[in-house]
Amino acid sequence: MKNYQPGVPAEIELPTESLVAMLERSVAEAGDSPAMEFFGRRTSYRELGEQVNRAAEGLRRLGVRAGDRVALVLPNCPQHVVAFYAVLRLGAVVVEHNPLYTSRELRHQFEDHQARVVIAWDKAVAAIREFPADVAIEHVVAVDLLSEFPAVKRMALRLPVKKLRATRAALGGPAPGAMPWKALLANGGIDPSHTRPGVGDLAVIGYTSGTTGHPKGAMLTHLNLYSNALQGEAWMHGAQLRKEVLYAILPMFHAFGMTLYLTFGIRKQGLLVLFPKFDTDLVLAAMKKTPATVYCAVPPIYERTAMAAKEKGVSLRSCKYCISGAMNLPTHVVELWESVSGGLLVEGYGMTESSPVAFGNPFYPTRENGTIGVPFPSTLMKVVEVTDPAVEVAPGEPGELLIKGPQVFQGYWNNPEETAKSLTPDGWLRTGDVVTVGANGFTTIVDRVKELIITGGFNVSPSEVEAVLRQHPDVVDAAVFGKALERGGEMVVAAVQLEPGTELDQAALRTHCKTLLAGYKVPVRVVEIADMPRSMLGKILRKKVKEEALPSL
């Protein structure tokens, strides 16, 4: 606690109510204050509450009951915020998905959680319709982003101009056979006496990739998510009710974006400025009209935003609270951002299984660049032997980071075996990250037990990409790894062993991957390796493959 910003408590008061009660309090208190802004169109907290109640009634009429899973396949948009809380209002469980996933990627998650009702971006509906018959989807609700645009912008996009047609096509498309979002909200609000969820009830299942590449659904309760919002509130000491403007540039289907905007932002009764995807031009245009005070992102976004703002002469001085996560934060990015913004840029750390934030650097001169900081309030840590979590390492020695706190998840959905690997019997979360703790108490990540690749803030499972590459007729075997980038994060690289008589065609292999994987998972570089190094049991040794391939990159 000696490194905390003055005023930040060592402990938070744990919530005794659900996220639904939190939203309802914000709606009652904030009233006509703006809750959301989307391409210039604003929605007040009162309007948000009314839409949540109508959407909840629509879902109830579709048969959604407490405990049911409801899949959201949405970019950042007003409907996403409404759908999130409408599902929770019924005591049902939100399951977030990346709307850019292919049908194959979505199907594996749907097979696991078995949601029967889906609320999806209209452009993602086609991928859902491709599911095999054994994935029993009963209702698909299609969301049209353009319907939430200001009327003038909607009319402009109908003009027969090539560039506008391309913009319109990127934002939406036909969704035959799906229920329109407006139809879901066509009825009155849900009966106020309808049972609400409790603080200990399951709220969200968030999927995270494991080293095997099989989807694992992290179960997060209302207590977990509300606690992390309160921890964030304590950490952003000085943030005020109805005064903060949060730029929702991180996807809300990602744990960091979900907690930052959907729970912390609503808790602070702030204004969420929603962006379906990150675009520097859109961000800087919004900055001129509605300057951000909370601008949390990943290092490449900070770098691009700062450089563009400098070039165009747009002020970023309103940005006071800036936390970088999901990948290492290079010093040059910190220096660049702080030269144009109005506050410190600090690095945090978390994972889906911790709702997600567990560590942070303080917004104070005690922060230490290059580290993930210190544990959040009400969060415990210890560093243990990688091979034996019961044995703590000596001070300063590397070991696996374990964390414990109210934000730590309840286990993986229908997967007790993986749960036992990640949670110790006494409730410690094994992060899979190897760290050291300096004499000043700040923690530094030095390696990962897991072999996930972090690119653009997203996790990529090497096994998943390798399996796709092996489907190509020219590929005998494949090993995928990450190459560290100077700007932070990693580049996905594939080493392939080819069939005799074939030649490496990087473009063809990348095209093959693009048909089966989301864009960020597709290898940026593909190299040929004559003979894969293997263990005595025949397992490919990715570390040795990486050492062999790196000199050619």
C-alpha cells in the first residue's frame, strides 16, 4: 500500500447487490444525464433504463429464464449496452463473443455454452446460420448499427456515392430470418416485480483460449464483476460521478472493455462514447466535441492516437485516466502519450479469470514503467515455484504469479478438469505468468508459462492456428509462435514443414487461414522449416522452433 496514490484504500467494501441494482441506481440518480453517445447521437440514463426494461421483456417472451445463457455477438454500440443489462435483469447469463469470428470459431463456443437465444450484429448473422443442426439456436435477434445513427447521418449514408455505399456495407447487412432488434423492444417494460438476480449469481461467461486452443468459459458472478468495478473506482481516485467521459474503443466483448465501460462506466454514471471499431479519424473528431477523460487502450492505439493528434493539432489534454493493458507497454509509447495528454499513462495487468484487472501502476509519481504495478485493493498475491504452487520462491526470484481476491472467477463452464488446473483448493488463481517482484514491491512479467500469443490486445492460441495450417494440402506440420514487436505486443509467426516437392507460398497459406480464422490470428509471416524439433514423446518444441526461425525474420 506504500506505493498507492494517496486516498486509494487497501480494501474495498464488497458489494451486496447485483449489477442490475447498480444500473437501476445509476438510472434513478443520473436521469437525463447522457449515458451513451454514438456517432453524435446521445441516449440518457433514463432512456437507457427504459430500453433495458423493454429488451428484458422481449427476451422473457422469447423464453429466456434465470440461468439461461444468452449469446451476444456485437461490436460496441448502444444495443450492446442495453442487451447486456437486459439479459442480466432476467437473472440470465451473458456470453460475449467476437463479432468478427468465423462460423467455425463461434460454433465451438456455442457447442460449449449451448445458448438458445442470440443477439447479433446483422453482419454476423450469416456466420451463425452456418452452424450445423446439432447447435440448436431457437431465436436470433439482429442488430442494425445504422438505426442508432443520428437521422442526418442515416440519410447521408443512403446517397448513391461509392464511398458512402462502402461505409454502409461495412456497418451492416441483410439478416434474413432474424428478429429485428426493434421488434424485441416493441413491448412494454418488464414487470417491476419480476425476480432480480442476487450478488452471488452467475452473470457472464467469458471465453479465453488455453494452451490447447480449446475454448474455456470463465464464469464470472455479479460479485466478481461489481467488485472489479469498485476496485477500478478506488484506483481512479478522483473520478467524479456524471463528470467522466469514457471512450469505448476497446471491444466490450473483451473482459477489459466490459468492465471498464459496462460496469465501471455505468457505476460512475459516466458518458460512454461508443466506437464500433478503433479509427483515429473518428476518435479525433469526437475529441473536438466530446473530449475524453478516461482513455484506456493498448499500446498501439495510444501510439496511433498520439501521433495523429500531433499531426492534426487536436488536443488530448482532457485525458486524465489512461490505463494500458493486454500487452507490455514500451517506454517510448509512455513518453509520447504523456507529451500530448493530460495525465499519466500507467500499465495494468489482468486476465478474463480475474474480471479482469488485478494489478496496476498508481496514477502517482510512485508508478514504475516497465512493470505491471502492485495488486489492486482487496487483492492478494504470491509468487510460487512453477512446478509446485504450494512452495513460494525467495524474494526477487522468478516464479508463477498467483492472485486471490473478490474478482477471481468461479471456474470454467462445464470444465472441472481445467478449473482444477487454474484454481487451487484454497482459491488462488494460477495466472500462468512468470514474474519477479522488485525490492520496491512492483511486479514485472518475465515470461509466460502458457504459450499464448498476445497481438493487438487479443490472445491467440498457437494450437488453434497450427490446426488450421495442417488442413492445407502442402503442410505436413506447423508450429506457431509470437515475435516481440518494438511497439509492444507480438506478431503471429508460423513455421511450416512442407510436403516433399512443394514450395513455400506465404500468400496462399495466409489466404487459407483467413477463411477459417479471425484476422488477428492469421500469421503475419510464414517460414519453412525442414524438420520440426520434437520431444522424446513426439511433441513439437515451439521454443526450439522459435529459436531456429527467428534469425530469418
